[in-house]
Amino acid sequence: MTAWLVLLLASGCEVVMALGLKASYGFTRLGGSVVAVAGGVDSMWLLAVALRSLPVGTGYAAWTGLGAVFTALVGMVALGESRDPVRVGAVALIVAGVVALGLRE
């Protein structure tokens, strides 16, 4: 797998972590807490693997940006969160930044 594919998987695990955090209600519910911790551990491990090949600044920025984008999209599509044009535009700007990072790697 390429480092960028591993980074995409790491960002997907970050989404799992965020959804687990929401379901954990501040780590007061075991199921959500377990999902959050597992997602976080998997995400960090995959990020570490990707950083074997990617520069740390590029990899970390892309990981956090993609995790934020995917989490925001899941919130909008599956959880009924706001799809306000400013919010959608902000997500698009994050995507543009990640693409620019990838092009300058």
C-alpha cells in the first residue's frame, strides 16, 4: 500500500474514534469508549506507518485534515448536522489544503 492510502485509512479510523467519543458520553459508556480507544490506537498506528514515507508535516496535516473532513461529512450525511454553505465551504478549503500538501510532497 502507498503511504497516502495508509494515511486515508488512518483518517477513517479517526472518524471511528470521533464517533466512539460521541457514543461514549464522556467515557461514561463502555461500548463507545472501547470504540473510541480502538479507533484512536488504530489511527495513530496507521499514521506512524505512513510517516515512514511521508514528511511529518505533510503526513500529520493531511491526517488531521482528512479526519476532520470525513468526520464533518459523516455528521452532515448520517447525523443530520448542519449543511450550512459556510460549513461546507470550510470543509472544501480543508480538502484543497490537503490536496495542495500532497502535490508539494
